[in-house]
Amino acid sequence: MSKGPRILDYIGLGLLILIMSSWEVMLSKGQEWDWYNDPFWRVQTLFILFVLGLVYLNFREMRIPNRWSTSGPGRANFAACCIIMFCA
């Protein structure tokens, strides 16, 4: 087995799955669970998981080496595109 760079970032993929799952469940069940007055803290927990996962994913993905991109403006452009698409 090769010791070269991994093709797939499994931790990043897991974080992305956690983020999108918590976001989807929070938006789907929020009204049923009474949004932020939920006595069982389900919605609040999902929101906290979403925010912490998003922050950690962004922190991680901006710092791990990527063999397909170059340093400099290429990474900054990609980051700006990701932020714009997230806001849209």
C-alpha cells in the first residue's frame, strides 16, 4: 500500500455528513419540536453540532495539504466561492 497522500479526506467527509445531517434534521423537525423552546434540547444540540462542525471543517480544510490545488490565489478563490455558494 502506498504511503502517498490520500485521495479522499475521510475526516472532512465525515464532518460534512455531520453538518448536512444536523442542518437537515434541524430544519425538518424544528417546527415540530418547537424550535428553541424544545425542553429536550434536540434542536439546540443539532444547531450546536452544525456550528461547531462547520467551524472545524473550515479550519481543517484550509490547513491540510491538497495535492490538486496550488498555494496562493487559487485557494483564496476557492474559499471565496465556497462562502458565496453557502450564502446563496
